[in-house]
Amino acid sequence: MSLAEIKSRIETAEAAAGRAPGSVKLIAVSKVQPNDRVQAVLEEGHRCFGENRVQEAAGKWPDFSKTFENLDLHLIGPLQTNKARQAMELFHAIHSVDRPKLAKTLARLAQEMGHCPDLFIQVNTGEEAQKAGILPKEADGFIAECRALDLPVKGLMCIPPVEEEASLHFALLAKLAKRNDLDSLSMGMSSDFEKAIALGATHVRVGSAIFGARVKPEE
């Protein structure tokens, strides 16, 4: 599949859901993709990309930024507190704020640096032990805690369990966001982004459908 096909499918899903054209941002997930594939998508004019790891992004995007303007970089993977400063320097948005310690670190750094990326709180909608994210029952309190720290919380993010119907998780995330007056929802990936758009997604994260299967780096 191509970038143009994914964009066309997003436009169709927006229209089907009665959403305004362009109301959904496509994050091209470039993690573990060779630079030539990423460059090809950049050359098509796309500027919004998602990375899972700060270190990988730091080795890739400063060089691309010399050639391509107006990059919009999103961290969609887990963030360790010791990488928070580097993440805040690299990314325009962080989708994986998931615990009080990280929130406090981001708040302290925002004061020091005088700026902060847009933040999304990751909710573990499936309550999976192996997955990051705040539990749904703790989400309201954590959102309030982040706001009390003066953090720019823009929305919520989730990654549904692979074996469950994604729409149930998207609906839960949308309900949590509405209850807390948050208007951005980062949800939906290559296999289910149309369902996510129908339920209010503002950011969809699509990787393999744009770039092809991931390429594992050589050991």
C-alpha cells in the first residue's frame, strides 16, 4: 500500500463519520525503518512521523531536518525519565505519559527549558500487565495531576489488546477524553484506523501499511 492510498482511506473514513476533511492527522510510524524508505515518504511531502525510541530518533531526524523543513515528530513509545530531556528537545508531541514520576520530570524540565511538547496520556484500556499506560479507573486523577503541574495535556492515547475488538477500547478512550474535556485522541493503527476515526480519533499511527514490513536492525 502507498502513502496516497492511506491518505485516501483516511479521507473516506472522515467523510463516513461526518468529520471535517483534514481533521485526522496521519502519523507515519518510521520506527525500525531504513532511512531510504523514510526519505521516500519525506520526498512525497509527508512531514508527520512517529518513533518508538528516543535513541533511534536522535540518530535519524537531526540529519533529515537539515534537508526537510517543518517536520512534526511524535514519540509514541515508552519514555524513560532519564531520556525525558532529549525527548523534549527532539519531539513536538509525546504520546506516552503514563506515570506520576514521568509527569513530574516533564514539568520540571518544562520550567527549565521554557517549552514543552504537546502531551498525550497513555491509557492501558485493556489493563494488560505487560503494557504501559495508566489504568482507566486512575485516568481522571492522573489527568488532574498533570494539569496541576501545568503540563500541556492535549489528549489520550491507547494501544488495544491485539486479541480484542479495538472499537471497544477506542470508545472507552473517547469517553474518558470527553469526561475530561480533552479533544485529541491518538488511536488506531494500520489494521484498525478506520474504526478509530469513526470513534473520534484525531491522530492515527500507521507504519507497515505505508513503509512495508519493519526491518530489524543488524546485531
